[in-house]
Amino acid sequence: MTKVLATASVALMAALAAAQTDPAIQQISSRLTPNDLKADVSFLASDLLQGRATPSPGLDIAAEYIAAQFRRAGLEPAGDDGYFQTALYANVTPNLEGLELTLETAGNTVRAHPESMALQQAFAADFSRLPMVKATGSDAAAIAALTPEQVRGKVLVLDFSQDANPRAMMPVMRQLPATAARLQPALVALLRAGASPSAMTARLREMSPSSSTPVLIVWDDAIRAALAATGTTDAAISVHIPPPTVVPVKLHNVIGVLRGSDPALRDTYALVTAHYDHLGVRGAGDGDHIYNGANDDGSGTASVIEIAQALAALPARPKRSIAFIAFFGEELGLVGSRYYGAHPVFPLAKTVADLNLEQLGRTDVDGGSSVGLVNVTGYDFSTITGTLRQAGQDTGLQVVKNAQLNVRYFAQSDNQALADAGVPAHTLSVGYAFPDYHQPGDEWPKLDYDNLAKVDLTVALAVFRLANSLETPQWNADIPDTGRYIKARQDSLGK
Ligand SMILES: [Zn+2]
């Protein structure tokens, strides 16, 4: 006990000493307040915004709010439309009415029931009496042995109907895009014993021509029986799939810049990012169906806003520029950050770091309490963690490594899209599992705003120091996981 107190008081004295030596700490903390953060989160996570689904009017209101706060901070707009980076997508819904599949074998014609089929992605198709090639779905070796000469232009039937365990499908399904690209079938039909859990209802897709092979999932008993009874040489398949409904949607990453002061370094960038979307409204009936997403990731979005305000108000600018980005579409699978990675506003080679902020508000996390600490994903992956740790020492916040989860969660947020583009990038979280994770109960009164302000002070100090340093953050080459990021970095630097 005594020892703990002694350690705590040493940490406190170190923090006080640093506060005296680095005036930025006091300057930032005086402008980055719990109430400011609460104001942002309570608006973003209000029922009015209906859970900020991608796409939705609530998401667009959130984007306008973030842009307004960037305007208040005096950030430079960096989108194509003010602070908005416009991304054109389409919401594509398959049209299952009129879906037809007919199997003709010697003297026998079987028609699938429309409700015993599903599409894996939306597409239109009209094929008449195509020959087919059949393989057992779980037999990866047999599929690998097929040649383009055998399969090209035909229907490739992968029969999973003997596999009760859906896991048997996984290895082949993972390989399916590559298999289809190699064999070039006109259509892939996946034969299952029961209804497909992965059938597509609606999906967001970037507006660009898609060349992937259509995949039809079939669990129709009559078709399965007929296929089981026939060889592949004497069967023909006809398919009619009506065109999907395509609704164009405009989505926005919100981007503002605090311009750096150094003539040589102001065109290099440190990023502070978070996703502003959440899960929207789900389900029906009695009870709360709005997934407010206060901690996930209203807390990160509010932090991006308030860190921007605080750093913009400092008497001196850092040498490099700091860009603040709120991404759409994280909950759909990093869609907004992947879009940014493919359409970067700032050259990736000149982007030195990304601090991505997720789930910073709840301290009742991971089965305990995490007041006074922040986790970093990919803790040992780059030199950024060292800068964070130093900032934490100076502010009295522990920057901790979750031994089990820091590597696994590296891929679970938008930092991954930047890392894939070579930019040293981590996600900071107060905790990973919290009681209302992806539930309607993730609401703004449950956040610890005093702790959030303390975490944000540390993040702001760290990003200010990163941006003010002549040194560029580096991936750690001693860690095997970083190999592909180092390669991506070298590619973007043209080395
Ligand atoms: Zn999140």
C-alpha cells in the first residue's frame, strides 16, 4: 500500500514538474473541458440523429455538426466541398422477385423455388442452358485441380450440402474470389443443405464497375436431389436474375487542417481520426431501438473536435500540419477510411502518423474500471507509442499495453486502413469490452467526461509533439506483423 502511494506521488510530482516545463499542457487543458466533450457527445448520440447509420439523414446531420465545429476552431477546409470529402456510393438491393433457376437433365426439368435461393451480391444475369461443372465444396484439392478450360463460361456448382458444419465452407469461401478469377465461370452456384445466413439484403457499394463473378446460393431440395442423381455431362442450367435496385448515395468524410508553421514541414501531416457513424435503428416493437453510439464512437468524434479546438487556440503552431478527420462507414467495415486510403486528400508519403480514437468515454470496461489509462493497439508496432507514453508521463495518464488484445484489435478500427497505406497508425481506447457495446444502451450519460478530458489532453499533447518534431515516426521492423506496413510505406515513398 505504502509503495503504491509512493509510486503514485512520484508520478504526480513528475506530472507537476512537466506541467511547469511544458506550457502546452496547461494551455491545452484550460480549453479542453469535460463539459465541451459532453456537449458534443450528447448531441451526436441524441435520439434525433437516429444512431447515425451509413447512409442516413442522422449521419448527414452529424457531418454538418462536425464541419460547424471545425469552422468554429478555424481549421482550413480540406475536402472537395468545404470540409466534406464527397464519396459516391450506391445502395444496392437485389431484386429477388422474378429470380429463376432451372436445371435440365436427361428427360427431367426442375425449377428451384424462388424462396430457396439467395444472392451473395447484387447483379443481373440471364443465362440459358449453360453446361455445368460440379465439385464438392469442402474438397479444396478438387477445386484447385479444376482448369479454366473445364470451367470457363459454365456454371460452377460447389456442393456443400453434405457439410452440416458451416465452418467447412470457410476456407473455400475465402478463396472464392481468387478461384472465380482463375476459372472464369459465368456463375457460381453454392449448394447448401439449409437456408443461407449470409444472403444479401442491401449493401453499399462504391460507384465503380464491378467485374466479380456472380454467386447464387441455392438450398432448394428438388434441385439438390436432381443434381445428386446426375453426372455433370448431361445437365444444363438456366438462370434469370432481374437487375438490382440501385440508389445513389453521397457520403462524407469530414476533414479540417490546422496548418503548420514550418515552411519545409507544413506540407507534412499528422492525423487525428475517429468514425462518426454507428449502427442506426434496428429491430421493431416495444423498447429502445436506437443505437446511439455514445462511446462508439461519439467519444472519439467529440475528442477529434475538442482536440482541434484546443490545439488551434495555442499561441504557437507546430511545425507540421495536423489534419482532423471524421470517417463515415466504420461499422460497415472501415468503408470511409478505406475510401480515404484509396483517395487520400494529403499525399500518403507525407502523412507521418495517425492517432485514431475509439471508445474513449466509458471507464466501466473490460470487466473492471480503467480510470487514468489508455490502451494502444499495435502497442509495439511503431515509435508513436513512445511519444504517447512520454505525454502520459507528463500528464499523469498511463499508456498501457493489453497483452491479449493490442494486436488483435489493431485491425478492428480505421487505423488499419491508414496502416495498409503505410502510415504508422494506431487506435487509442480506454477499453475494449463495455456493457452496452453495440447495444441501444450506449448512451451519453454513461460516459466519464473528466477522464475523457484527461485522455484527450494526453492525445493532444502527443500529436502536438509529433507534429512539432523533426523526426518522422517509424514502424518497428523488429515486429513481424509490421512487415507489410513497412513495405507499403516504402512503396508510397517510392523506395
Ligand atoms: Zn467504433
